[in-house]
Amino acid sequence: MGYTEFGWLMRIQDRQPTSYQKVMNSLRLALTAILLTAATSLFAGTSAPELQPAPSPSEDENKNSTELFAYETVYTFDSNFKDDHDNAFGHGDALYNDFSYAHRFLITGNWYFRAGVEYERFDFGGSDNGLPDHLQTIHGLLAYEYIFHDHAGAGIEIDPGPYFENHINGDSIDVPWKVWVTFPLKKDKIFAVIGAGGSIYSSPIAAPGGGLIWLFTDHLRLEGVFPKPALVYNPNDDWELRVGANLFFESYRTDNVITAEKKLQVHNAVVQYSEERVGAMATYSHFKPFDITLDAGCMIRRDFDFFRAEASAKTKPAPYIRLAVEAKF
């Protein structure tokens, strides 16, 4: 009760004591009636208003995918070959096809075991210079990874299987591997990636990798990570645009390689085939769960490196086009 109301009641009491008593008696009777009604309702079992349960949490939009499919094809146009002495070594183009499937098994928290299979094949056309007409592999995909927002922030992977030209034998079995870890340098802004990889038949047998990921804005970032550094722009949820490079290295067991160069007359030899390309790509993601990517650019160099025979054949630059389809769900 405020000061004004209290003074008004005192003035009523001073001027009209009888009326004041009547008012107070009426208030006491009304208050008593209210209390009796509330008590009667309570003991009669009238319940308090029922509390409604809180709404269940919505489904996690960043749920990690467990089924992973990927297919890509790359065509590299014709270009000339040179040997180690810069002598002409014919010319040729290349067609690459790759298909992979893997399943993620949840282990604990964000740690998953990924198991799958991959088939990839290079077909080479052009001059009959004695180099392999094709190289291929069908191998397992085995990895233990930390997955966050559907991306592997850390892990170790091995890809055991035959890497061969035409015939699978014990000498064609290789076990490429890689290991990596990502950690923040500046919270939600700059991340470092440290990694390494190699295989039994690669040269060198192990090599470092990694780099920096820099988030400039919500739409623009630098993925400066070897072997696929890129500048990435996402104008919206449906499109991703990239400008970057791809450095590919893989070793295979060949059959008979008989060329005009004496050093390149070998049997059952290991060749480390590599590609270095730069280009621009666009990925369209509207048709979930599919991502469709088209890119084009320049294949800087393709190299057949028979490092144990100390001989190689390299191509000059040529344009390429690439189509890839991925699905995660």
C-alpha cells in the first residue's frame, strides 16, 4: 500500500469512524470467503495448471554421413612427351575414371572407422612409344577418423591392394597410407593441417603434407593444404566455386616396358605416375545428397617416373576437363 492510499484511509477513520469499521468488516469477510474457497478447492483435489513438456530438440542438421559414394572422370587432351634428355618421345592423351564406395562405422563420439573399396584406371592413347597403355588399381579404403560437420579433421588411412598394369601378382601389392591432424591457430578463423603420406613403392617412401585453412568470411576461405590447395567461394548453399591445383602421385607395377631409350627397357618395373594440374571448378549441390562438379584447366605435366631405372618420360602442358559426382547420406 502506498503513502497516498494510507493517508486517505486515515482521513476516513478520523471523520467517519463508524463507516470505516463497516468497510474493514466487509473486507475481512470478503478475504475470509476467498481463503475458504481456495482451501476447499485444494482439499477437493483441484490440481494446479499442468506443465507442458518442452518441445523435443530438432534433428541435428550437421549429422555426419555414413554412406559415401564418388565417381569422377578426367580427360586430358593430347600433348608431346619428352625424355630426360629433352628428346621427343611421341605424344598422347589420357582418360581417368575412378569409382569409390565407403561406409562409416561410429566408434565413439565423433570417431569413426571407414571401410570401403575404390577402383581407378588410367587409359593412355597416342604414339606407340612403349609406355604403358593403361594403369589401374582396385584397393581397400580403411581409415580411423575424427569427423566434424561431415569433414575429417584428423585420421589415419591405408589403401591396401594391387596397383598394376595388366596382371595382379604379389609384387603388385602396395599399401599407400596417410595421416593428418587439424588444429586451430586462431579460433574459428585460421587452422593448421599437419600430415604425411607414402607407400612401399613410392619415391620417397614417405613425404610430408599439410598447410593452412583460413576463413576470411562466411563465404570465402583459403584451403592452402597440399596436395589440393584452393581458394574457395560459396555464394550460397547450392554453389561452390574453386580455383586451385591438384598434385597426384601413385605407383604401379608394370609388365614389359620397351621404349627407344635404353634405360626404359624394363620388365616388372615400378612406375610412379604423377599429374600436376591447375584449374577452376564449380560444384552444384541443390539435388541432395548429390554434389555435381565440373572443372577445366591446364594439366601442367604428366610424368612416368621409373625411378629405380633412373629414367622418366614427361608431357608438355595440355588442357583437361573433369566431371565428378559425389553422394553422402
